[in-house]
Amino acid sequence: MLKKSFLLLIFLFLAFPIWAAQSFFLVDIAVEGNKRVQSIDILNAISIKPGQTVTPAEIDAAMADVYRMERFSDIATEISGGSDATVLTFKVKERPLVRNIRFEGNEELKTETLREVVTIRIPDIYDPFEVTKSIDRIKAEYIKEGYYAAAITADSHVNDDNETLVTFRIKEGDIVRIKSIRFDGNTVFDDSDLLKAMDTQEKWMFSWITGRGNYNEILLNQDLERISDLYFNVGYVRVKVREPVIALVDNDKYMLLLIKIDEGPQYRIKNMDAQGDLLYGKEEILAMVDLAPGDVFSRIKLRNGVGTITDVYADQGYAYANVSPLTRADDETHTIDLIFDVEQGPQVSVERINITGNTKTRDKVIRREMRLVEGDLFSATSLKRSKARINNLGFFEAVDVSTSAGSDDSHMNVDVNVAERSTGTFSVGAGYSSVDGVVFQGSVTQENFLGRGLRLNLAASLGGTSTTYQLGLTDPYFLDTRWTLGAEVYQTERDWSDFSRDSRGAALKAGHPIGEYSRVLATYRLEFKDIYDVGFYASDSIKDQEGTSTSSSVTTTYTYNTTNNRLDPSSGTDMNVSWELAGLGGSEKYSKYILDARQFWPWIWGTVFAAHAQVGYVHSLNNDEVPIDKKFFIGGIYSIRGFEAREVGPRDKFGDFIGGETEAYFNFEYIFPLYESLGIKGVTFFDVGNAWSSDDAWGEDDTAFASWRYSSGLGIRWMSPLGPMRFEYGWNLDARDYENDSKFDFMIGRFF
């Protein structure tokens, strides 16, 4: 029919001198062939009406109006009657109605996923444009999953009721992985430097597990921006990173990428200035930016400088401060003039703090973590810290801290919206570690007891070498003050190779923060112990302590924590310094000191460098031996890997490990993501340390500081639904005759 209409138009064009001279008086306009579209809708779409005299050109325009309704696949007109009494009839052919959509050949992508992608709706009028658009979107979805060679076609079957079934036929092919990524035109950066900046990577032997090497167009476009950033950060502001040239090889199984780069010249800073509303002198403002005349231009330094200046203004209450970096590049001298234009806006104070979304947690639990209070001058730093503190409570799935307009330009509201999560858990399960063996455990924990932020813990663990029962309650803001107050009772039984230990006790603790990131905590502990089942070949120091004893001690702990995530940190410091003094009654009298510090440094691609150090010393306050359970036994997954647990340190003349009064060990780790979406990480490590007896002459024998023990290794860590899982293999780098060359350690489940 379209062909016939086209021929009709040619005829009209050839007959135009005769046709154009004619005009028609319309006595009626009729519509034929329509079933779903009402005639009145068609007549309303055209501008000509019965009773008018019309020309052929006006009839053609009316046909175009009907076409624009997008409901018809063909339209023709017929004129009947004389020129003085003409009936104009529109003969239309309706597009079919889409009654269903079907997908054939899709195995890798679910039908539900594809239905969300296509733009055709059911029921709706069939539109070839929407079919083509849907094919493109299905193709894009397959490309996103790595099926770059997927082929999609579509056909439709129209029944007698002018209804159609649209079928998308899919040939998925094999997943296409990137065989190689090459660059052309790069002289400033090596290929390896550019690859390190990209998330898109070449395939490797475990691509079928990790997905590395899969082609993702969105991710690749982001990588091109990252490459541009590399150049912008070293002064190449005219760099052009071209769209990659893609070639499929090996029967469309693999892909080759070629990225062409036009680097251009390097630009340096010529002049720097600041203007506008300056709170400080120009020199002070410019000193906040890590750029100076003569330096190579760097976009990241410029961005960081703008952020620093903005935060300085925002911390003085200028919440709407706008810092605009104005740049003017001279392409002849390859220099850039840089001006910071500052518009401070009004000084703003906090009018109201609105808290929403907390269906269980009381307002005060959230409000006391805020570092802004109503009436304070606005501070961007305090706002960010408030969000971090609320997040660290662990009570919420999501925390959003934003601002909104107050009653006037000098006031601002702070809006805190939270999404509650379950903070109470009841669990019964089992775990295993190479240290404790099989452990059966059960616990009732409520981190936000009664919605007041109280921490309640009732736990038990039963294992082959240890049994623990514990009940504790802590109020981090006792009586709505900044004091922490808590208490616990417990019983622990533990079996070692040479003896067993049973302890029962109770503890009271109180603490108070010192500044934003520090806290002091004092704990009084009364403990009753029994050393029993001492082995026949156990050392004399162990045999001497067989029987019951009582410990009454006070432990003072100073903590400093700036980590960004308490559970899985990637930056910051976590340090604890403790001093335990026993002798306030009881039979045991000793003093014990421990310094434990961890530092985390984030690096590229989500990797982290971590360093951990622990140094400890314990000594008796009378002539008695230091209690065996207060000495330092190191080695194993919790201290120096590659060694058996508790088997690094001094030994007696029979070769038994007797624990040391001094310890020092260090762990150095490089942590990298393996399967980020599942929380699986890899780790390589190097450990060094030892424990020493007070009888050692340091530097004179093999147990003194002169003889450190070393190990290295690798492992896998997974924050699984069952809890943290660690699998680590360490090599003893200086194994002695009685030691193994290596040791595999693993831990599954949560332990108390």
C-alpha cells in the first residue's frame, strides 16, 4: 500500500498543473478501514472540514496530519461526486495491536530482565521504531554482561483481528572477553600506567570466576575519563582520548581494544590570584591550594584546593560559599592563569535539626552524635563528622544528612533521615578455627536495646578446647551524659596442651571520651581461677601455679580511632594502650602493659596497606611468678602466622613453651579485592616478632631480641553471611629443627 501511495504522489506531481488548478467543495468527509481508532478522532486531527472549498495541497496536508497520529501503516484518499459536491474519503490501514512479546534464545539473561529493557508496552500500537529501539537496548544489555557478539532480530505475526505477537530472536554467542588493550600515541605514560588507571582489564586464567576481562561499554567510557584525568593532573589540558577501536578475533570469542591518545603540550601555572569576598588575605587563600606559579597544572590539585577553600568558608558559617576557579590558557606559551573567584554569601546558623525515619531509635540517641546543635554557626566539617558518627552506631541501613532552607537566608535546617535496621540478633551455629577447633555458639545480642543505644550481650560458645558464657550490658551515654558505664559476668574454660584453666568473674567498666577520636576506659575485674590437669611433663613454672587463685585488677585503656569503618577499615588509625594492675586484694599481684596500634593506607583499585604492631610487658609485684595466663604466648593466626599457636617465645629446658614477660610483633599486609560484590579479598603479609622471658639476657641467646622470628604468606578473607572467614597460609622463614616450614590457618564463624 505504501508503494501505491508513492506512485500516487508521483502521478500527482506529474499532473500537478491540472491537479493544482482544481478545487473541491466538500459536502462530507468519511473514514474507511478503521476499527480501533474512532472516526471522530481522525476527523479532529485534520484541519479541513465539510462545507469548505479545498485544494489538493490541503488534502495532502490532511493526509500528513493523519500520518502523525502514528496509528496507521497506510493512508489513501478517494474523491467522489462532482467538483461542486465532493465527498472526501480517507482509507486507512491500522497498525496492529501488540498483544504479547516473546523472547527466544535467551539463556544468560532472564526474560524478566529483557522485558524491563524493551520499550514496547502491552497492549500498544505496533511501532517499527520502538522495535528497533528495543533491539538496541537488548543488545546493550548483553554487551553489559560481556556478550558483545550477541545478535538480535525481531519479527511479528499479525492475526485476523489485526493483533500481533512480537518475537525477539536472540543468538547470544559466547561471552567476549578482552584479549588485549593497547594504546597509541602515549609518550607521557607507559601502557602499564594507563592500564593501572582502568577498571577494564585484560582476561586472565580466572576470568570465568571473577569476570575480569568482560567488556562493559559504560565502564570503558569511565576508564577513558580516568585516562584523561591522568593527563590533566600532569598539565596536559588539551589531551584527547579517542573512542577505542574494537576488533573481534578468534571467531568473535575475544576482543582487541586500541585506544588512541593525542597528548598535546604540557601547561604550567603562570599567574595565580584570588578575588571576591576574601575572609583572609590573598596569600592565605592561595596557600590553601597546592599549586604555585611555575608548577605544572594539575586538575586534582585544583579540585582539592577549591574544596579546601570552600570548607574553610563553610566552617565559618558561610554554607553557600561558592569558589569558582577561572582559568585562561595561552596556547602559544603553554601557560595557564588561575583566579579563584569567591562569593561567600550570607553567614548561616543552624535553625532546626530534623530527624526522621527512626521508628525504634529515640531521637536523643541520634542527636547526641551530632556535632552541630541548634543555634550553632554552620560547619561543613561538623556536618560530615556527624554523619560518620551516626553511621558508626551501626543501628541504620542508611544515613542521609542534608540541609534545607530555614526561615530566612541566615538560617538553615539540618535534616537527618535514617533507615532502621535490625540490631537484635539471635543466632545458633557452629564455626571452626585451627586454634580452637569446632566451636558451637549461640548468642542473643541487642546493640540498640530498648531503642536507647544500650548494648546487651548474652552469649555462649562451646568448643573442643574452650567454653565461654557471657552476659553484659553497657550504656555508652549513662544518664544522658558522655560517661560510659557497663558490667559483665562470665565463665571461661580453656584447655591447653600442658594445663587447663577455669575462670569465673565479673567486671565493671566506666569511660569517657577525650576529644573527638579518643576515649579512656577503666575496668575493675574480680576473677576466680583454677589451674588444673597440669601435664606430667609441664614446666615447673606451670606446676607451681596449679590450684586456685584470685585476681582483683583495674585496667585503664586509652583508645584512639580515626578509621573510616570500624568493621572493615581502609584508612585511619586504631590504637589502644592499656595498663592492668592486679593487687587490690586477691592473691595475684602483677602489672601488665600493652600497646596495640593499627594503621591503614588506601591505595589504587580499592587496595589497602595495613600495619599492625603490639608491644607488651608484664611483671610481678611480689616474689611470685607472673600468672601463666597473663604471660605472652604468641604464634598463629592472631599474631605471627606460619607458626603453631602459642609456640613462639621462650622454652624451658625440656623444650616446653612457658610464655614470655615481654612481647613485640608486627604484621604488614597488602589487602586487595578479589570479588568485590561478594566481599572477598586477598591478602599478602609479612610478620615478625617474638616473646621473651625476664631471665633472658637480651642479645645473648636465641630467645633474645637479637633473634626475631619471621614469616610471610598469603590468604583470602570473606565477610560471609556466617561471619568473617580467614584462610591464610604462612611460611616460617627461619624454621628450626622442631618447627614446620609452613602452617595453614583458618577461621570460620564468630567467636567470643
